[in-house]
Amino acid sequence: MSPAPLPVPLTGPEFGSYAPDEVTWLLKDLSHLTLEAPTAEREHAIQSGAANYAESLPVEYTPSPEYQALYQDAVQRSGGRIATAVGVVTELALAARNNSPVLVSLARAGTPIGILMRRWAQAVHGIDAPHFTMSIVRGVGLDQTALRYLAANFDPARILFVDGWTGKGAISKELAVALDSFEASDGVRFPADLAVLADPGHCVELYGTRQDYLIPSACLNSTVSGLVSRTVFNTEHIGPNDFHGAKFYAELAPSDVSGDFLDAISSQFSGVRGAVAAELADVADADRTPSWVGWQAVEAISSEYGINNVNLVKPGVGETTRVLLRRVPWKVLVNPGARADVAHVLLLAQQRGVPVEEVPGLPYSCVGLINPLFDKSAVGADGKAVHHA
């Protein structure tokens, strides 16, 4: 029996607001469907085990003027650091793939980072790296159809997966398991190394920095990610030979800063070349072996706060931001020495009435705790349910 034909990828402007040469989406367009659900309703379904988080979508909205101002401030404050980290991770990526990578970012946090890496390779080395973006879903794995598309079109050894940042390292682990599974099913081996802009969890070898500061693209959901939703894996709408799905929120175009974000960072490339060279010299001498220090911290926090579910502990600035924007937050832990880097987190917590607790010595700038109220596994050491005020 001949294999099923592969679906046709999507590009802008028909899908997403990025230029077609910047990224090709290995996704199915679900823009015509209503998949959004209220946050509390989604949280209950996710935590009760009734649904995977990727079966529905959080409601996307136009960010408040105050929050947009915070985003702009973050771009101005950390733009140089981010441009430097883009340069460092791209140089490591090029070295790891013989100057011929096919960048495959994990939608959607990886998408703007993949585009920036592509821009660095082009601007600094004249290398025109193909860039795709595909879905990975915790508990489901990588989109198998997207992997088949890549295997049919490229030497698998050229593929390099890209993400925005690591939290505790769950995606890094999920990626490795999914690639093992694909090799078993399809006989094709993709390299399992993951390139990220920031690795505060110390769980990858290819990174731009291990500092935990705000990557502005963590702030604004679709309006900084090409107006594309989080990815969806819902078998009602995704057949066995389809790509995973996503929506294009064209109606949010007036708030779209996706292109502005890319330009703000890439305009600093020429000015950070010296900093990139210096960082690379340090990184070359450093032991980049993952220590998984982030995972250890998360396990300790999960136990100490009686949550007993690492999936409800979201470490790092990016993940904490997402908890406050998309989930039902319980509390936020902040390293007192990092308050300047988490101003937007403190603002969001205040707006949502979420308590903030200072934790000296926290290995991250901040950690977001999802409310374990609905969760079957939120029990204390005595095996009884933990009651949270």
C-alpha cells in the first residue's frame, strides 16, 4: 500500500503574518473553528484528566495598553541581550549542522526565535537556512505527519529543532522520546539535540544564554507570534494524515507586533558581533552538559508546596508569564534579586490578584504555580487532598 500523500504546508499572508520566506508552517488551518474555552473551564478539563491541554485553546485578546507598554519596555531593555543570545545559539547551531541546518522551530514559542536565527545566519554568513515550524504536544509528542514531511524533503541529519526557552526541560525530554518513537515506527532518525535562546533549566547543550530574563515574545501570545494560535491536537478535526492544527487570528492584526519584534532584535545584530564572539569563547570552554538543575528545583518546589505534580510548577520568566496569561494561577515565587527583570510578572500578578512570595536563592528569576484545586494528584504527604485558601 502506498503511503498517504503528505499535506501542503501553510505560509503567509494566507496563514500567519510572517513573510513566506521567513517560515513555512507545518500546520493545518483551523481558523474557521471555535476552539476557545474559558480559562477556568479549560483548567478543570486539563487537570481532571478529561482533556489534553491541546484539545482546546485559551481565549486570545488584545493586550491592555499598560501591558503593551511593558512589552515595549522589555524589548528596549533586553533587546541587546536577546540579539547576543540569538547570535550565540545560531553560531552553535551552524557548527552543529556543518553550516547547513534546516531549522525546525516548535510552534509557537520557537517560531520567532527560528526566524531570528535564520536572519543571523543570512546576515552574518550569507547562509539561507530553510525554516519550518511544527507542533509538539506534551503527552502526544511531535507531529508525526510533520516529521514525515521533513524526512521526505531533507536529509534528517540537517534537521535542528528550535525552541524559545527551557523551563524545567519537559519539552526537551518529550522531543527525545518522540524521535525515538518515530525511528521505531518509520525507520528515520532525526538528531535529538534542541537549540534554545535561553536555557535557565540547564537541560540542553545548544543555547544562547542560561540567564533567566524576559524574552519579550513570551508576553503577547499570538500578537508576537505571527498571529497564530497555540497548536491544537484534537482528533475531531485532525485526521491521521493531517498536520496538527492552529488558528490564524487575522482580526488581531491591529495589535500585531510580530514583525516589529523581529526587526527590533535583528537591527542590533551588527552591534553585538563583538559580544557574541566573546560569549562564544566562554561557551566553547564551558561544560555545556545538561545538569537538569531546573528539574530538580521544580521537584523540590512541587513537594514543598504540597502540589506533588511537576506539571503545575512553571519555572522561569517565560513560563510564569504564560501561567498568568493563560492558566489559573495560585501563586508566584520571585527571586528577590531579580525583581527588575520580572516587573511585568509583578504587574500581571497584581492585576489578577495572585499572591507573590519572595524566595531567596531560587535558581530562576521567578516560578509560577498553577492552582492545584482541580487536580486529583494535589495531595499532601498524608495522601489527603491539600486545601488551599
